[in-house]
Amino acid sequence: MSIPVTTWWGVAALTTVGYGDMYPDTIAGQFVGAITPILGIGMLALPASTLTAGFIEEVENELDERTQCPHCGKTVQLKDLDEVE
């Protein structure tokens, strides 16, 4: 197989279009064909979940910097309290 043909098969398999015009015949090819989409999902899911966890952590850190005023009950950021003292 040539590189363009295998690229076409890889794109069709990873995008789950699966036109059916090409498919692996050998056991080794079927194994690679089964593992390739799983690895592709992992390569997308791992960075996406890491990025999402980072965003969530930043939002939680920002929310932790907020507190309520003991006198009026108003939500005040800790940065604002430092300026008052």
C-alpha cells in the first residue's frame, strides 16, 4: 500500500466515517485497525481532560479568594480586604 492510500484509510477510520472501500485483510492489519482508533481517542481525551482540569483549578482558586464580610454579609475578595487594613 502507498502512503496516500494508508492515509485515506487512517482518516476514514479515525473519523469513524468508515466508507467500507478499504479494510484490513490480515490479522495484523485488523489488530492495528482496532488499536488505532483507541489510541486516537486517548491522544485527544488526555490533553482535553488535562486542560479542563487546569481551567477548573483556576476557577476554584479564584472562588477561594472570595469571602463574606462579617459585618454586612457582602461577598468581598480577599484582595479588597488587604487594602482596607
